[in-house]
Amino acid sequence: MAHSGPMTDWRKAKLPVIAFLAPATIIYTLFMIYPLLDSIRLSFYATPSGGEAAFVGLDNYRTILADPDWSSTFWNSFWNNMKFFAVHMLIQNPIGIALAGILSLPQLRFRNTYRTMMIMPTMLSVVIVGFIWQLILSPVWGVGADLLDIIGLKSLFGPWLGKEGSALITLSFISVWQWVGIPLMLIYAALLAIPDDLVDAAIVDGASHFEVFIHIKLPLVLPTVAMVSILTFVGNFNAFDLIYAVKGALAGPNFSTDIMGTLFYRTFFGYQLQLGNPHLGATVASLMFLIILAGVLFYLFAIQRRLARYQL
Amino acid sequence: MSNKVLAKGLAGALAASVALVPLMASAGDLVIESWRNDDIDIWNEKIIPAFNKAHPDIKVSFKPTPPTEYNASVNAKLAGGTAGDLITCRPFDASLELYKQGNLAALDDLKGMDNFSDVAKSAWQTDDGAVTFCLPMASVIHGFIYNKEAFKEVGVEVPKTREEFYAALDKIKEEGSYIPMAMGTADQWEAATMGFQNIGPNYWDGEAGRKALIDGSAKFTDAAYVDTFKELASWKNYLPDGYEAISYPDAQNLFSLGRAAVYPAGSWDISLFNNQADFEFGAFPPPAAAGANTCYISDHTDIALGLNADSKNAAEAKLFLEWMTGSEFAELYSNALPGFFSLSNHKVEVTDPVANEFVSWRQKCESTIRNSYQILSRGTPNLENDLWNLSAQVINGTLTPEEAAGAAEAGLAKWYAPHQ
């Protein structure tokens, strides 16, 4: 009868387990899984003018990936999205790590004040952030030119948001400014979990704070850094709001700020005289899903499994 | 347990949402669907009471939806059979699609339809012009608004020809106290709408050129279109510094703060400037070349009213539409919304001086509409979107006029048979 104990427990536990799982399962299925599957289903159909939707197999995917117009737009938005992601990975996350490292220094004063100020932009609405930065960088009323004038660099100022070469980078920096608080907070929390005796021992052995950070703290928070990276990837490839708020759905000049989110919006909902096409829109959405899925799988199999974890 | 609770909760939520579905208006009450939520007071306080003077027994209610949601919401309501009796019509394809799906009734036999010109009706007709399915309400006119004080100060006259126009802009630039022209290319659409479609009709002879593009006898690579782009390219000399990042509200503010002399305008800008500018301003039509016999203006059909084909109050709705063809409505509407001009042939007294100046051009110039709106924006790539992008790039100097014209033609040739 050795087995009867756990069995009874499970039978007793069954109802609460279902009860606790049910709300999340139902809501997640209803609002996430079902729409996702239905959107993929939608991408296999097409509606001829005035007719009923008919199954067309992979035709929509062929249109987006093989038709020269659609594919050039699609790959343009894909590469713009990669640049957008690269700026976040190379600028936002290192700054987040560095700031978290500084914040966790024991002798730092006004720690909470800094922390609050750095997380502040994250709490602002994207529309407000877009509006503020448009004003700051405006060649007519912006303080950007005046600020550069103070340090004698006014000649460097330009209408950055309006130039093909600089618009996307400028928008990426605005996004970095807004979201740097998220990696900062996550990594700061992970740094706080590192026991003081590890740090103390290193200091006693003669390590500087910088060496402690590089050789002890950073390896210990690498799993968090990896998680932050994958969150950045998913967030960037789903991004839409900032570009739409600042440049509109046509993502000018000359589609230089067009990312996959804005391409999806234009395709699905239409724009001005361009009528919306739900089927092609769903195809773009499904392709976005596949790209994000590929990125996440790469992370799971190539990176996460190789990360060394330490029991603290 | 919890499943039952959840089920009960869901059932309760369903019941509540059913109860909240608005009850349909009773028979005899007309409901107007519209995206003009800005105009709700004008409809409730002026237009509907005026209609009720003639027809006191018909109750009319104006039910607007926000402009960005309007197309989706009215399509869903029409499909579900809960739409109002009168449907405000977007120009061209959006409404044409509704007619093709049988949601809008044909209005050719409506009394008073002959008060509207063919150009006015063209936005709400089938491609062959055989059936008209919405009653034209209003158009917007393009031209240039100018700061009268600035013109006086610099000593320039209102230009009558293209040569005078650019001479005036040069003089304003040289004098230096005003930005010659307030516009930016950040939002792209002004470059196409207030630029290309504003000055272009003088090059392509208005309706004749627009129809020639549709039947394929004219191409964007023709001199008329390349020259339009060339004139547009010259604008960058007169725009404020950093115009690439100047948005539509920036340009409006530059003008209404008195920092710019000329503003490429749509007539809808008048009410904003009436409220914000504390100097006198006037308007002039896009100047044609010296020696041109005719001038052309973009008098763009923008808004109309159609009849829901499934309306249970079709007879009453038709009475309302018939009343709208009359001069009383034309006068009410044009004066309540300066810058939106009635499309009927009635002689309308517009009291706002600048709006009156705009509408007076209809007498001396030929009207046309934006050339990308009818038929030509049906395919991929979309011509209207293309023109936004290309016009902005021409002004930015990243494309030459010839390249822009070639790109517009190539885009059209991809899907439109008459251009292949």
C-alpha cells in the first residue's frame, strides 16, 4: 500500500489543480492560442472582389515572398527590423547592464532616486515619448539645436527624423531611451541576489570593483542577460507603436523606418486609398510569428543550454 | 466547482452584453452614419432642425463614429444588418465596394440629382458612370493661403502667374524676415496633396489630363508630370530649414504664428487659421504659366451621403436626401464649415471671406479632382501611397523629377492594363 498515499493526494489535489489552471488556460486559449491559429488559417484564404473567401494554399506566402513588389517591401521591413533590434542589443542592453552594475555598488548615494529616474521613461505612453522627442528634435522649435550650440556642436544638428539615412537610427535611440529601464531593473534584481561574501572575498583578495563586476557578478547574471536579450528580440520584432506615432503607417522617408509591425498594419487595415487585405495581412503576421519563433528556438537550443548556472 | 462558477460568470457576462446592445431605432426614425464626429453640433443644432421645419414628422439622429474606425465599423454594421438608414460615403473605391456588395442603393432617379455636375458625382459612380450611389455633399479646394501683412511689408503683390509667384517667393527669401513657404515633408502627404495635386492640374489640364491617365493615353513620364515634379523640386529653396523633419502641425503653426508668408493649403485649414492667426490672411489659386488661357484647381470631392439598401425607412430617407439637394442645405453646410464647399450647382453665399475667395475660383477656373483617386489606386503598388513617397522625395532632393515620374509610371504599369 506504499503507493496509496500519493495516489489519494493526487485525487484530492485534482480539483484545486484544475480550478487554478482553468482561468489561465481558458483565457490564454481564447485570447492567444485561438486568435493565433485563426490568423494562420486566415493566411491560407483569399477573397476575390465581391466573392466569398476561398482556400488558396500557400499563394499568399508566394505573393509576399516572391512577387517583386511585396518581397522588396517585406525584406526592407525585415532588415530595418534587424537594425532596430541590433541598436537595442548593442546599445540598450550594455547600458542597462552598466547602469545596473553602478546602481549595485555599495557606497552609492541617492540610489533610489536614480533608479526611479531611469525607469521613468518606461512608464510614459509611447505616443507621449514620440511627441516629446519630435519636439526636442524639431528643427523649428526643438531644444536639440540649442543644446548642441552650448557645447559648440550646432553644425552637427540636422533634421534627423526626416532624413532617410538617420531616421531609423534616431527612432531606435528614442526607443532605447524609453526602454533601458527594463534590462536595468531585471539585471539589478539579479545582481542583488549575489551573496555579499563572494564580493567581499574578492575585495579582500585585492580585486577592484570593476574586476569584481567583470569576473564575478557578470558571469552570475548571464542567464538574466540572455533572458533580457530574448525579450528584446520578441519586443523589437513586434514593435509598431513608436514608428506609427512618429512617422505614420507609411513609415517614411521612402520606407526607411518601415518595420514589420507597420508593414502588417498597412497590409491588414489598409492606408488611405489602399484597401485593407486581411488575408495578406494575416500572412505578414504569420511570417512575423515564424521569424520570432525561429529566433526563440535558436535561443533555446543554441544559447540557453550552454549557459553555465551557479548555485549560490 | 470553479468551472461552474466560471460558466455562470461567462453566461452572466454574455447576458449583460446582449442587454447592452443598443436597441434599433423604431420605424420612421432616420439614423445617419458618419465619420464627422467634429460636426455633431452642426447637425443637431442647424441641419436637422432646418430639415424638420419642412418635415416635422421625420425624426433624424446623427450617429458618428471616429474617422479611423468608420470604414471598419460601417462595413461590419452593414454586413450584420444593424447599420443606419443613411451612410456617409468616402470617395471612390471604399463606397464603390459597398455598392457592389449591394449595401448602397442606386440614387439616379432621386429628384434634384441634376443639381450636381458630373465631376461632383464622379467620386460616387460606377466606373462607367452609369449608376450614382451617393449624393455628393462637399469638396475641399487647394490653393495657397498668404499672410497679407507679410506681403505688404516685403512689398510683393498677389501673384497672378507662375513667374510672378516664384519672383515673389525669391523676394521674400531675399528680404529675410519671413520663411517664404511653410511646409514640411515629414508626414509626406502634404507634399503630394498640397504640392503635387495642388499645382499639377495647371500642367495636365485638369480633367482632360486626369482622364487621359485613366485611359492610358497619358503617362506619368509625359512632360506635364515631369514638369509638375520639377516645379515641386524647386520648393525646397523656399521651405524652412530642416523641412525634412517638419510635420503638418509644425507647418500650420509656422504660418499661424506669422513666421511664414505663404502656406500651400487645403481649404479645411481656414477654420484653424481663423482661430489662431492674429493677422489678416488671404488666398490665391495655384498660378498658371503666363499666357495660359485657362486655370485649373483641385476641387476634390470628399464626402457624400448614400442610402442603405436594406433601410426600412427608405421613403423617409429619400425625402431627406431630396432636401439635401436643395439650396438651403448647400448654404447651411458651406457656412457652418468654412472650407467644406457644397458640391451642388446652387449659387451659395459664403460669408467667410477666405472661404469665399476659395469658392470663387470655381467661376474662373476649371475644377478637377486628385488624379490618383479614381481607379488608379486599386492595385499594388498603390498609386496614392506612391505619390506621397515620391513627392516627398522630390522635395527632399533624394529623387530627380524624372526618376520620380518614372517610378510612378512603373508602379502603375505593374498592374494597370492601359499603362502596360
